[in-house]
Amino acid sequence: MTDTEIEITADLVRDLLREQHPDLADLGIREVAGGWGNQMWRLGDELAVRMQRMDPTPELQLNERRWLPVLAPRLPLPVPTPVRSGEPSARFPKHWTVMTWVPGTPLDRSSISRGDHAADALAGFLRALHVQAPADAPVSGDRGGHPKECTDGFDRFFHAVVPDDLADDVRAVWDDAVAAPEWEGPPLWVHGDLHPANVVVSDGTLTGVVDFGDVSAGDPAWDLAAAWVVLPAGAASRFFDAYERADAGTIRRARGLAAMKSLFLMLMGRNGDLGLPGGKPAWGPAGRAALERVLRW
């Protein structure tokens, strides 16, 4: 059995805790639906165990361990913060981390009804996050750069799932993003992977952000794409007004990246409908709705 085929169960999680953090081993353990690169298990009421699953290297978990304690104190929304480290062992040859639990329901299984409030909350969160990253901040190989560096990925998603009646309009949005000017400021901290499964909502609004494995230094347009990918129809303008810092070129890049992210969600949704590994059926409708918001802008 290979590492990726190891079945992660509640008993395994408890055994690992007994081995490495026995003071936590008697807390209640229950699986959290979702996840791809990592699998989450609730641990008591306030903690969670993040188990490396599909991610081929521990880099994303190690990024979270290193940088979330630095970033979390200044962010205005709850984010998971590492509290214990689990190291590879004979029982489980991958990394795992005990983190604080962020209450709420992931947006891919819920909805935002208070669009203005969510727009303001997201803008405030990203204003706080988007500060100059230190020289030793991670740099992502596939996130944080100019859209023109992602043409192969966009084309792959585009040819796989773009609806025929939207193809020309989607291509035009992407071409405009590729033609937009480069980010001229210093590399900023970016979450890098804001989409419906990585934000949580309560009472109809955004109340937390999770999964910081892709946190890196780069172009803030990667996160500003959430104006269309995360927020409901009609909220993007309020978001950009509240964020205040996005010039026209940055918005062009962000809109193109939002189109690409929407197609990715649609592809993951299709894979889920086909029963393929890692597929997420709920992501398909979320991606189509996001794509339509991009095109209506």
C-alpha cells in the first residue's frame, strides 16, 4: 500500500495523538467532509487535525506551520493557527498538524445572503493580509505571478469545460488579463487559493478563511479574484470600493484569474460527477455561477 493509499481513520488519528501528543488523545474525533490535499478531523470543540493526504510533499503544511502564527494576529477574520506538529512515523509516514478550528460552514456547502457585509469583510481581510512579504516568504510556482505565466493551465481548463456559448467571452476576459500590466509593487502576502471551499460562512456572511498551504509572496490579483469567485452577484463593486488599493490593471488581472479559477471549479465538479478521484460535485455549480459573475462585470 502506497502512502497515498493509506486509509485515514479516526482510530489512526487517535493512535498518532497517543504517540506524539497524548494529552489530546482523549478528545472527541470526527471526520470533516471535503478536503483534497489534506483531510481534516475535528478534535474536541476547538481543534482540528490536518492530515497530509494527496499533497505529494509536506511543503504546504510546513508553510502553514511557519507563517500562520505570524499572519493570524493581524487578520480581522478567524484563520486556523497551528498549535501542535505531528511528524512522520512508522504508523503514518506523512506530516499532520493540530490547528485551531474555524467555526462556520464552507461556502461550497452554504451560501452568502448578506452580500454587502461579506464584501466589506473580505476587503478588510485582504487589506490586512496584503502587506509586503519578507524576503524569506515562500514563492509559489503556480500562484502569485502574472496571468501570462498561467496560459497553459487556463487553456487546459478552457478546452475541458468552457460552455460553447460562453467561449468567446471567456477567452476575451483572459486575453485582456494577459495583456494587463505587471504588478509593479513589492511582492505582497497572498492567500493564493481563495475559492468557495476555503472560506467559511455563518449567518449569511463571510466569517473565516482556511487552507493557507499556498500562502506566498506575489501579485494581490490572485486574491482579488475572489470578488467574483467567492462573493455573490452584485458584490464585486462594493468589494473593490472597500479594498481601495486595486488599480485598473490589477482588476483586469484579477478578473482573468477569476475566469480561470471558475473553469477549474467547473472541471473539479465534472470530475466529481464522473466519480473521479479528488472530484467535487458541488464545485461545478459554484464555478459556473462564478464564471457568469465574471462575464457580467
